[in-house]
Amino acid sequence: MVHRADLQRILLDKVRETPGITLRLGAEVLDLAPSPYEHLVCIYQDENETGNLHCRALIGADGVWSKTRKIVPRHQNAHFSGQVAYRATIPIDKVAPRWTRDSGLWLHSNSHLVHYPVRGDRELNVVALAEEAWQDETWSAKADKEALLHRFKDWPSDVRNLLRLPETWLKWALCSVDALGPWTHGHVALMGDAAHAMLPYMAQGAAMAIEDAIVLARHLPGDVKNIPAALRAFERSRKPRVSHIQSIAFRNARVFHYTGVPALARDTVLRLSKPARMTARFDGIYSWTADQ
């Protein structure tokens, strides 16, 4: 329940405080070539120049539409799920208190809605997810508010009134990358969404990327000799956990959007289940530490 921009700002501040890190914005990797010293020559282009960097490894953390993934043999392209997510934030003082006390999850046929407070309870984040054929290889695109309201026309009126509040909505196609595919090749490795983009039905995509970074750092100390072996060890250590969580997200994508008798059975189970027992099912996800 942290706004993504706030998280990125925290990480950026840490980068700037850490010696040995050079941050190059707006730079694109054009090509890789082996060097005589068993390392890589990374050819990049930014707004000012085409340059070369000698590096010991290249870590592709470049998202669901990763270009680095194409360097890894037998890579798999991102797969569109047939669903899209609409997202907007609303100043907290514009919504009724009932929406701001806690996280909310609303389930409906072929769609669902999530809302929760962010930015120190100053804003309410609203995410509406629905089955739709729209695809676009962008992080987000402007959405038509009226089209969104039409898609949720069968929902309760209080939910529709909430959806009317934001002036601007963004949407993006929900895509995934099979976590069981290859992550490494020689001195090149993938992490985060580039390796295992998952549907947001467990809200673990960014969390898995951060975990990847922690584990990768442990496998790549400054004095590591065999980098390809270290990257393979990283992949072996992370793949079981990430693929397990990805499978839960896939399952939730089906369960959340049930219709008819399956939806009735789901709702009955939810109604009869104790909250503590339901949350305990995910202790293995939320209790993870870097020592595991």
C-alpha cells in the first residue's frame, strides 16, 4: 500500500547516496559483444552519444516488454491475459469514509475492483480490472472514462459513483511472462517483470522484483569469479518461489471473475471463512526474508 512513485523516490535517493553507482537516464542498450577478458562490451545510445561500456554482467530489469529478454535463448514473449486494469487516484477528502478505512476488494462477473489509501492516507488508489481485448505495449495509456463506466454498468450504484469521481483514468493490458522460462545466458540475466511478469491478482509483481534484487546481490559479491555460475545459482534459488506465486495469481484471476454457480460457491466459502484463517494461507508469501 505504497504509491509507486513514492517507492521509486526512496530507491532513487538510496542510489544517489551509494558510492559506485552511475545513473544514466534515457539510455538504450543497442548491442552486446564479448570482450577479450570474458566480460561484455555494452553498446548504448542516449540523447547525446553512442557509447561503449565494459561490464562483467548485464542484468535486464527492463519490464514486461524487455529487450534484454531477446538476448536469452529460448526466451518467451509476454502473453496477454485478455484483461485490462484501469487505475486512478482520488484525493481522500473527496470520498466517503467508508472507502478509506481499509483495503477493499469487490468481486463481480468478469471484473473486480480494488481500492486502498496511499501517500499517508492523502489519496485513495482505485484499480478496476475487467476482461477486454485491448492491447498496448505501454506502461499505461489514457482511458476513456465513459467507456469504463459502461463496462461497469451492472455494478452497484455506490461503486459506480466512486468510479465517476476521478477526472483521469489510465489503463494497461495485463500481460505475463512464464516464470519457468530461461532467465540467464552467460553473463546476462533477467529479473523482475523481464523474467516473470505476473498478473496483479496477488499484488506481488514489484515485491518479487525487489526480492530478486536482494538475492541477486548476494550471489554477485564484488569478488565473484564465475559470473555465469553465480547468475545460474540466482535463477535456481528464485524460480520455485516466483513460479509458485505466479500460479496463485493466475488462479485468483479465474476465481475473482467467476460467474453463476462457481461465483455462488466462492462467495459461500468467503462468507463462512474466518479472516485469520484466510490470511494465514499467505503466511509463506508475506513472511519471506532474504535468509530463506
